[in-house]
Amino acid sequence: MSTFMANNTIERKWYVIDAANKPLGKTAVAAANILRGKHRPEFTPHADCGEFVIIVNASKAILTGKKLEQKYYRRHSGYIGGLKEVQYKTLMATRPELAMELAVKGMLPHNSIGAKSFTRLKVYAGANHNQQAQQPVNYEVK
């Protein structure tokens, strides 16, 4: 029996993940696995065999423990004194899509496959999305 090798003929489906009242990290793990294609039996590590993911209700995702007060999103401009910090309480109130995208992006491989997979992620703060034409399937986070 030969080993299956994925190629570019894979048919990509669309999945919707509802993040309401679910931990941000567990939602991000489920999204990263689908984007990578790890849920498929024909998963190949060196090939891009993932699918599209739509995350809705990102503003209603929860952070457990004291992460809202203690966790920070940090970025640096590269200049002296160019460190910018935003507390996750503020980030979840103003830009919850960014918080979800950062969590998912950190769980994808940091190479060209991860960058290509990340382009198939769509995140929305509310319950509505613009991809009804693709007939997405609901995916339940365990």
C-alpha cells in the first residue's frame, strides 16, 4: 500500500465556527487545525491541504483566568522607545477580530504554508458574515 500525497486538486470546503461563550484559545486551535487540513485523513505536512474558516461572534469569545488584565498585545516599530502595548481588555473591546487573528496566526506554521493558510481565515466580531454564497458548514468546537 502506498502513502497518499496531497496535491493541488483538493476541493476546499468552508466552515463556520461560532466563538460565542467559548475560550479564545480553543476556538483558535480548532480554526488552525482546519486551516492546516489536520482534520482530513489525507493530511500531508508539506502540502497546503487546508480549508476556509469563518469565525463569527469573536467579540463574545472569553478569556479565562486573569488574562483580560494581565495579558498584553505588544508590537515594536523598530525605533528606540517604539514599543506599543495594548491590554487584552481594551483589545477585546475595540478590535476583537485582531485578537482572534493573532491567536490563530500564532498556531499556524511560520513559513509559506502558514502564510497561505492564514489568507483563508475570515473573522467577524458579530454574528453576520458575507460568505453565504459559499454555503459554509457549521463546525462545533469541542
